[in-house]
Amino acid sequence: MDWIGFSYAATIILGGYMGYKRKGSVMSMMAGLVFGAFSAYGAYNISNNPKDFQVSLLSSGALAAVMGMRYKKSGKLMPAGIMSGLSLLMVFRLLLLIMA
């Protein structure tokens, strides 16, 4: 079971919900649900076959790029910096799974 992947997906969904609750941002909620769902699906795939990492790598890489650009533009650690950092850690983890 890919507990790290499922935890990452839950964090993304929770972050989208918090963005909606605090700022009323519907885009945060939608992005959180979409990226969280893809990440959860990727974690499910990895749980069934450790070599089936493509969905997780694509979703975490895309989120790292998007949130990294937002962090560079805004300079705000919360939420862009934290989410880009978590996404980069997930990308590194998945790359380690590929090499193993």
C-alpha cells in the first residue's frame, strides 16, 4: 500500500479545500480535487504494481511546476512554496522508485 502517495493526495485535496474556505477560491478547490484525484489514482496504481508510477509522476511533476512558478511570482511560502516543495519531494521519491 502506497501510504505516502495517498497521504500526499489527501494533503493536496485538503489544501484546495483550505484555499476555498479561507479565500473563497473556487479554482483552488477545483485544482485540489483534480490534482488530488490524479495523485490518489497514481497511489492506487503504485499499490497494485510498484512499476506503474506514470500517473503519480505526471501529477506531482505538473503540480511542482505550477506551484513553483506561483511561488517564484508571489514569494509566499504558504501555500505555493509548501506545495511545490512537497511535490518536488514526491517527484524525487518516485524517481527513486524507478531506479530501484
